[in-house]
Amino acid sequence: MHYPARSLLFALDAETAHRAAISALRIWGAAGTPLAPGIERDARLSQRIAGIGFSSPVGLAAGLDKNAEAIPGLFALGFGSVEVGTLTPRAQPGNPRPRLFRLAADEAVINRMGFNNDGLDAALARIAKLPRRRGALGINVGANKEAVAADKAVEDYVHGVTHAAPHADYLTINVSSPNTPGLRDLQSRPAIDELLAACDSARRLADGNARPLFLKIAPDLEAKAIESVASAAIDHHVDALIVSNTTLSRPESLRDSHAGEAGGLSGKPLAPLARSALRDARAATGGQLPLISAGGIDSGAEAYARIRAGASLVQVYSALVYHGTALPRRIARELSALLRRDGFANIADAVGVDA
């Protein structure tokens, strides 16, 4: 069954609908989220990862609220965490439109946005004005296109981490977007060692504490490459891996007329590849490093399968397009029921039981 606003949003092109949704959430949040249901605190779903308390394992992936405009409204939907960005040191327009496509027949999305954002400073100014948050806030940082081209990406990441650290509960290093030429090359060694070493130093706060650092990797990496990235992450004190971003591959099952568009594919067809990358990451880390699974998660059952495969948390984004804003609460309810059915007192007890 379709959610009430779907017909209206689907009458607009994908990027216009995206902007309309962000605007609505921003206005709703500024008004104090009237009529929002109370936040359901289920102790079964609460856990601590990297020293951060997560009231729900269901988080919002980066990419929806690039510019940190709608954080209160997004938390009011029931997310345990909200990740904003990707933010670059300098504002950039991204790639030419059209650059965002719904594949409605496949419950998928293709994007080639290209890190379009207002710049780090504009987003941090919005975050600094926020009232007390309802969950964990992640800030996802990247490099400007010209910096990657000039082999100066590390400088951009260090700038992002340094300036965002005081405002975030955790920081995410995004080296896995397929829409900035050369960015994914940073996942190979020794490039990833140089980057993570610099970011590990940059995340130190004025009081001497270090902000948790997460690393987001691509689903297109082979198992050996995931093993190499995971090893680098452990060596440089990364606190969690987000597995994974969009894919450049195109499953043969795709039916929509937009399937041939260039860019990263997300949504339901990404699920098998995301599951495989998660299994490889779990094997590579042996449980030493918390994993966050993203890609094709649209139900409590799918989230539960990822948790049993080794994920401590999950993130959603594209499924919201097809299932609406009730999705995070629904996944949390379904997860709780599955944990209760299988006799787990806490979600942490289910992490990796099938690994």
C-alpha cells in the first residue's frame, strides 16, 4: 500500500521531490514537529557503539539531508541516528541535472549528484543553532572535486574532520561515492593509510578527547580489497565501517527504463551485493570493528538479517522513497518483535550470530 504523499511526490521529477521533502521536514522541525508520535524507547533496541548511545539501530544514511537542513524533523520520524552530508570544505554545485532518477519498477534509485552541497561552514552554522538532539548525529565529510583531481583530497578531509568534530557525535569519511572521479581510488593502499592517519590526528577535540571516526566503503570492492581496507581501518583506530555505498553495477533483474542511467544504484536491487559486502567485512574484521550495514534495507526482516550477519546498526535512505516516512518506526517495531521471538534480551546479543 502506498503512503499518502507518494502520488504527489511521484508527480514531480526526482530531485524536485527530494527538495520538497527536505523543505517540508525543515519547516516541520522548525515548528517543533507538531503531531509527531512520541519516541518509542525500547530497551531491547538500545546499545552503545563506539561510545555512543543509540536508542534504535535504524539510522538515516547520508545523502538525504546533504546540508543539515532538516535534522529535528528527521529525528522525529524515529531514527536512532541521522547522518548529514556529504559535506565538502567549499560549496560545489555537483553534476548537471538531471542527476537523480527513480526506478519505480525496481524500487531503486540512481544518482550522479556529485557531492552537491552548500559547503561545510553553512551546514555547521545550522547545526550549531539546533536545540538538544533526539539521537546520534553523524557528519559525513568528503573532498571537493578539484582537490581530488589535484591529489589534495587528504587536505580536504582533514579540514572537514577538524571543523566538524565539535559538532558531531561521530564523523564519517566517505571515500566510496562513484560520482567524483578518482575518489574511490582512495580506498586502495597506501592511499587509505595516508588518509586515515591524517583524519585520526585531526579528530582530536580541544579537551583532548577524540570524536568517533567511521569509514564508508563501496559495495563493489572484492573480498581482498575489503580485507585490506578493514586492516587499514583497524590500524588507524577507525571506530566503525559503514558497508556500503551505491554500486556502479547493474543487476540483470532491473526492469525500469532508467536502468541505463550513469551513476550509483541504490535501493532494493542493491541488497544482495550489500549483504555480500557485509559478510566479507565481518570475515575481514572478525568482530573487532563494529559494522553498519546500508543498501536495500526496507523491512525489519532485512535489517534483522544484516544484524545476524554482523551489523550492529543499519542505515536506510532509498527505501523511504517507496515506503514513506513511517519506515524507520516500522523497521524498529518489526526488529523488536523478531528479537523477542528469538529470545534475545538486547539487539547486541544478535549481532553476528549467523556469521
